[in-house]
Amino acid sequence: MSRIPLSRLHLSRLPLAAAGAAAAVLLTAVPAAAHTEVEADKAQALAENVTVSFHAEAESDTSGIKEVRVVLPEGIAPADVKYGEGPAGWKFSATDDGYTVGGAELKTGKSAEYSVVVRQLPDAAEVPFKTLQTYGDGHVDRWIELDENGENPAPTLKLKAAAPDAKPLSPSPSVSGSPAPTAVESTPAPSPQAADTGKDDEGGLSAGAWTGIGAGLLVAVAAVVLAVRRRGGAGE
């Protein structure tokens, strides 16, 4: 009975080992995605005077968060939202389609936590709050995707069904007499459509970048396999 030389046996296992190592590199190369998260004290459709709290996680290693801008979901008007609590010195300002909260740049690595009070939540199963998170150096993280499995998911509040006796309130009067924009409010508020643009270069690597990384690793694995086969052929 013929025996396979031990050296040949070891060589035959190298391609598998190389592929495993490449897969491990790919997995460890993917950073943990940071998110803006949302929760409420009364997460129920048509609930009134609800405190909605946000946690905007800091991603930058070189600059701190200075502003958070939110595009409100359908069913919540800017006039229905009031400021709750937030970082010391930060101000709240209503916009045409939402609001901004901002002020002095936070310490690098410090997350922005704040809350607003919503007059009434809409009659829906979930409500997304598209969020643009701006740093002191001008970098913007765009948490705007409605797919929770996307690269940049918008913070979404899931709601229980409305109480049997709950009814929609009459609309609030529109916000009037808003103060002139300050330095914090100088950037025009994005529309939901505008918020969807430019997302590939913010809030993490784009899909194209990850595709390039994967392709590079496959080329490296192929090179290792080819080298091993040549060594095996030379040793015969």
C-alpha cells in the first residue's frame, strides 16, 4: 500500500489553512458599527407627552460631536417636539422638517445623549428618526437608512399598538417666530431625500470599499494556493 509522504500531507493542508487565515483577517478587519439609538418612556402608538431619548455614539478619534440634526418621521411635526435634556450648553432649534441640538464640541470619544418631549406619537408600528451627526472637524455621520440591517441605519422606535381609547390630537400650530440661525444652525436642514445622498463616504466604509477588501483577500489566498501547488509539484 502506497503512503503519502508526510511533507506532501502538510502541503495539501496549507491551502485550507491559508483560506481560513484570510477569512479570519476579513472578519477581524470589519469594525464594530456605531449607531445612534433611540428609546422612549411610553413606546406606544398615539401615546402623549412622550420623552424620547437618543444616544449618538461618537466614532471619530480626532474630533468631538458638536451637533445632532434629526429629520422627523411622518406624523410628528416640528411644533410637536420640545427639548428635554442634553449636554451642558447645547441648544435646541426647530427646523422645517425636524430639529437640531448642538453647541460646544464635546470631548473626543464622548457620545451625545439628549432627550426631547413629543406631544403625541403617530399611529404606526415604528417611527424612524433620520439623524445627521456632525463633528467639530466637519465630518458627518449619516444614520439615515430605513433598513435596520443597512450600513447606516436610522434610529427607529418600535411602538406597541395604540390603546383602545387613544385618539389623534388636533394638529399643533406651526412654529413661528423662530430665532435667526446661529453658528450651530447655519447648515440648512436636510430633507429626507437629501439625507439619503452622500452616504457612502460617511458613517463607515462604503460597500465598494468592503468589496475591494474582499477581492484583495481572495487574490492573496489564490497566490498562496498557487505557491503551495508549485512547491508540491517541485517535490515530486
